[in-house]
Amino acid sequence: MRHLQTPIDEATRLALRVGEEVMLSGIIYTARDQAHKRLVESLNKQEPLPFQFAGQVVYYTGPTPAKLGHPIGSCGPTSSYRIDPYSIILMNAGLKIMIGKGNRSEEFRRSLIQTKSVYLVAVGGIGALLSKTVKTAKLIAYPDLQSEAVVELEVENFPVIVATDSVGNDLFDRSN
Amino acid sequence: MKTINRDSLIQTVRNMVIQAATILNPLVIQKLKDAEKQETSSLAKNVLKSICDNAAIAKNDNIPMCQDTGVAVFFLHIGNELFFPYSLYEAIQEGTRQGYLDGYLRKSVVAHPLERINTKDNTPAIIHTELAMGDTLDICFAAKGAGSENMSRLTMLTPADGEKGVKDFVLETIRLAGGKPCPPIIVGIGIGGNFEKCAYLAKTALMRPLDDEAANPIDRRLENELLEAINALGIGPMAFGGKTTCLQVKVNSYPCHIASLPVAVNIQCHAARETHVILKGEDL
């Protein structure tokens, strides 16, 4: 089992191989459909982004509200395919590591290979278990989006699997 | 004439919503544990084990097993001896609102599908009603997440397509869905009726107890054959490859037009969140 600390440098990212199980620690950023839409709008208008993309990891999740004494509620991955059109634009703008669930489009894979990005998956529907890996959560953008706002998470040993590596090998090709 | 107290109905609905989000059906857990023993790849085994571990954490800590706590769907069977001196719909909506707020569940409903402004309390619930004999109110609740609901499909086949057409459509739906609906899944299939009845059949098939069998012998045979065919696809837990793509297939059928063969496939993720309560009417 490989342990990685974020931000992740290029050499480490390129060395990741499909099917590999990885424990992530450090900062990751939540964003799903509506937050991605706004990130793309900010890029188009050349406005400042809520966080810098280089070396960072985006996690597709919309958590349940945190109970008192907990940093976050249930926080498993959401399906990635809905975010494909936005991801292609963000990968070209320098965001190279994404965590979600499920297979993605051919267009996404082509852009992933061109930009040498990596797509990681977490197991879907285990949001209670994954919430135990979150140490702190800080809302950093789009509070009006509620569960879809961008939140900076500090995680420790967050379990992921490499679904598509930087040369385009895809975990889902084996089964589908 | 009998009635059901409005406040106790609201309290019941509130508790059903919270319980569904946090406590996974023991029958589902047993099937997941059995499946873990069948799998040979470590990736597939790990996924199934994680799902069972997650269910235990959710129950012990009283937190939702999945962040997508869904749209609230209710199936009411209303006894014909009951009288409601208030709006039954409004009471169910109020119970839903309280459950999603008090249970720290996610509010996943937007008021208009294109404008997309969150209603902030997960209402409105989707409420289906049927009449029944007697003095009880039978309430089935499902928290239906979008991951699996988005992968569901309906088609209007022709009679000539027959059983093969039905099976091909079901398998195509499961293949297209891949890992998106969080397999292992439960598959509800509606055959017959008309356009909207068929979707309702598929949904209510998912509400049947996990371990029952269809009453009709054709439907029962399809349940067994389709379960085997779906698992032979090799999609596996989370589509990482494996034997366990589907935990159970449920088929409900209904008479249909001489020219029609509607088929609906409603997919349920492994987090099959359902609760069932029967309230008995009290004297007015």
C-alpha cells in the first residue's frame, strides 16, 4: 500500500499505476457539479480561483451536515461522469488529480492522457467510514451552494484506488 | 371510522427518514458478507468489507451511511376505514422536513429542475397512495439517491420482442450503468402496464422484502435467470471486476395492451435505504 502526502509532485503522479491502492494524507478540495461550473466561469473571466490547482487534489463529494464535535458528516464520492465536461477544461488549466467514482467518457480520457492527469476512485456509499479520515474541514468558496460548496479537507489515510493512470490505463476497461 | 393522530404520524415519518439513512437492512448486510466469501480478487473483497464496516460505523455513530441521503419517496396504503381531518400529504411533508433537518441529512432537492435552487429541507417528498381495506395506514419509505436512480431506464418494446427483448434491455441497462450506481446493486424491473405504470412497477418491486420471490411463476423465473445473467457480466463491486454485480432482482408485472410491452429497470445501490411502518387507526 502506497502512502502519499498532498500536494503531489509530477514525478509521483506519473508513477501511479492503474489498480494501485493508495492512502492519501494532507489537503484535498471538495467540488461537484455546481462548484465546477463556477470554477470554469472564473477561468473564463480570468478571475482568481478559490485555490491554486498545481499539485492539488479535487474530491467530488457533497457531504451531509457535520454533527456537533465532528468536522464533517458522511462524505463518500459522487459519480464522476457528470463532471467530465468541466474536468476537461480544468485539467487543461492545471488540475491534474481528481477523486470520484465510476467510469468516465472517452473525451475525458483523451484529455487526461494529453495533460498527464490521474483519476482516482474512492468506494461509493461508504461516506460514514470515509468521514473518519477527515481531520478538519474549512469552507473556502461558494457557501450558497451548501453541500456543493468548496471545502478544504485535511485528511489522514483517505483510501483511494488509481482508476485511470497518466497514460490512460483504465481500471474499468477490465470489467466493462 | 378511525383516524391517525397527525402529530404521531409526523413523528413516525421523521423517525423513518432518519432510521433509513443510518441503519442498513440486515438482509443486505448478510448478502454482502456472503458475497465477500465468493469473491476471489482482493479489490472486490475489500470493497464488500468496506461497505459492511461502513454500515457498522453509520449505525454506531448515528450518521448517514451515504452522503446522498436521497429524495424521500413514500408509498402509502390507506385503509378505507380511516378518516383524516387534516392533509395527509402535508403531514408526510412535515415529517420529511423534520427528519432531514433533525437527522443532519443532506438536502438534495432543487425547486425547479432547470433553475436548480435548493429547497433547504429536502421537501417535497414524492408520495404515492393506494387504497386498501381495513383501518391501518401502511407506510413504506425509500431514500432514493441519484447515483442509482440516474442509471434507471424505461423502454416500450413490441410484443414480438418478447422475453428475449426484456432480458436484453435489462442487461444493456446494467452494462451501461457500470460502476456509476455503486454495485453491488438491487434491480427492480417492471414489465407491462403502460408508460407510467411500468415505472411504478419497477419502483415498487424494489420495495418488496429482499428475500421474497415474485408470486407469478414467469416473473419468479426471470428474477433467478436475470440475477445469474447480470452477475455473469463480471462488472463486480464498484465495477472493479468480480462476481457480485447484483444482490437481488425483483420483477413485478401487470396486464398490458395487445400492442405493448413496456419494460422499466429501476436500479438501487447497495445502500438500500428503506423503512416500513404500519400504523393502526384509533377511534375518532
